[in-house]
Amino acid sequence: MINRRRYLASTAAFAFVPEIRAAIPLGKTILLQSAWDTINIGDIGHTPGTLRILEEHLPEVKVVLWAMKVDERIIEMLKRRFPNVEILQGKLDGKSSKDLELQDAIKSCDLFIRNSGMGQDLSYMKFCRQHAKPYGLFGQSFFPTMVQGEGAAERIELLKAASFIYTRESKTLRILEEAGVNAKFGPDGCFGIDVRDDERGLATMKKLGLEHKKFITVMIRTNTPKYPGVDDPRPEKLNPLHPTPKQIADDERRAAKYRELVMRWVKKTGCKVLIAPETIKEMGHNKRLIYDPLPRDIQKHVVNLEYFWNADEAASIFARAHTVVCHEPHSPIIALANGTPIIHTYSEFHSPKCWMFEDIGLGEWLQEIDETPVEKMASTLFAIDDDYTSAQAKVTKAMAFVKSRWADSSSTISRTI
């Protein structure tokens, strides 16, 4: 909140005067590295969110998308919403025609932007420096190991060479500042998402018996490997191939809290619950740990989505949900972008990105899953229900702050190119 207050003060003028930025000559190009995966609606949602921000604030700039992973449905979604964005794939060190086309696009662009995410990849920084191309980081999170341990000096030097760095939460901002790296707070690009598949979303709601603003969605995160069961190469092992007995017990204990929350919601309101996937790997675990153990009379009010949806269908359904309760962060982001209240039950072990909700003013809806008793989760949910109009106003206020930060980051991008 200290970080948010600081930036609220520094950006207050954006609420009252038009954005002032440098005039951009025609023919300028940004190359955006994004589209991290196809099996996580957050990794899908970053891309249309940031493309929308660039489109609104820098309409005169051509954007080329370096898509790391896409499939037909994602490409169709992006082309429908952003028909003028060129989509490339390839590798920085490859020799195929796709690789060379990508490399030429980076060499000829005016600015390279790495979109919101995690990771300690240095290859794009090195490539840009080799070819004298400015690069910036948009809505990033890092673990402290980015600036600590073996190889830290090189990583810090490359970070310092960036034209700009925006971190999506204040903890990463402090990590970088303490290492002598200049950075500013700039929310996750997924907050900009405006793609919707209402046709499919409404059909799904009808099939599942979900009524507008009369159902909540829930999803936990388990200590299980990524789909389809590959080893996690990171030292943190956020998706362990072989969970320890403690990690298995953690999953079961956390799921028990969610089951209790579901039962309290159903008993008090009589409304439904949708178990909704943020990542494909959790679909079976959420059914196994939340839905299957529920009493039969509660199960009648609970549905488990049995297929993995695209980010645009998720956005359509989250927009019509009462509240999104999720152990992962990006379903809540998509919900907020569509005006829906959230509760993010987080584990900081998974990354510091959880703190972005406090940084935009929603600290009361941010609850550590192990430390927070189910009674507190339930009271927060029912407080939202008791005064839903006020809860929606909090969403509106938080999103207004997010948009003020886009104005700042877009002005920086404008000056850079």
C-alpha cells in the first residue's frame, strides 16, 4: 500500500488532464514478446491485454507479436480482436525461415518489449544489445534470485541497460531497487484484457444452469506437475513432478477450506458454484479435491467445467459471476477487468505477483491460504454479497488506478521510441 499511495499521488493528474506524450513519427514498430503458453488462461490473457493497452495509448505504432506458444483458437481470438498485429514465431538462435524472419523483425524494430511474466531469461536482452535495439520490461515479477547468486552481476547489468522496467507488484520493485536497478510500478498486462466470447460463454452458462451474478467460481492450485506431467526445471519446483507427503497434505488441507467455503455459500445463498480452471493441469485435481468429496445435497449446486476454455470465454463467464475466488492470480485479474469482485487466496511461494492486488488497493481481498481461517474467507465473501454495489465500486476504483499506471507506462514507451 505504501507503493500504491506513492504512485496515486504521482499520477493523480492523469484523472484530470489529457495524457501528454511525445509525438511519435509514423512507421515506428514495437516487437512484443508474449503468449507464454496455451494451457493457462493467464499466460493467454497477457497478450490481448497488453495489445489493447498499446492500441489505445499508442495507436500510431505498428505492433509485431513474438508468440512463444499459440494454437488455432488463440490465433483466431487475437486476429479477430487485433487484425493489424503481425504474429511471428521462432527462436533467437535458430536457422529456419521462421527463426530468421523473427530475428530480422527484432533487428528492424524500434523497441522490444517483454510482456508480463516470470523467469530469468537473458537471451532477448543479449540479442537486443548485440543489435543495438532498446528493450523494456512490462509488468514483470522476479524472485530474489534474479539479482542474487551465481550470475547475478550479469543479470543486474542487463537489467540496468533496459530502457524501462515496470514491475507488476511492489515486492519485485523493492528487489530491483535494492540491487541498484531503476524500475517503476506498472500492473500486469492481463488487466487490459477486453476479448470476450459471449456466444460460447452464455451457452456454457445455460448448459450448466448458471444465472447472471448468482454463482461464484473457485479454483485451488495443487503441488502437482505441469500438464501432461513434465518435470519443473526451476530450483523452486513450483510444479513438482513428485510431490512430498507434506505437499500432498497441503493440497488436501487447502481443498478442505475451499469445500467448507463452498458449503457455506450454498447453504446461506442457495446459489451455485462453478469450479473453473485457470490452468489445465488443475482440472482433475479440483474435481477430485473439491467436487467429489462434497455432500450430495451440496453437489447439486456445484458444477465442474469439464473442458479447458480459452481466455475470452473465461472473461465472458467471469463478467457474469458474483465473485471469483481463486488460488491462482490471473482468473481474479480477468474478473476485475470485467467488473467482478474477487478473493485471491494466495501462496507467496508461487511468486510475489500476489501482492499486485494489495498494490492496486484490494488488500482486504488478498488472503494467504494457509494462514487465513475459512471463517475469514467466508466473512469476506459474504461482506461482498451483503453490499455488492460497494464491492463493485471497489473494483472500479482499483481498475481506475491500474489505468492511470498504463498512462504512465505508455508515455515512457512513447518517449523511448
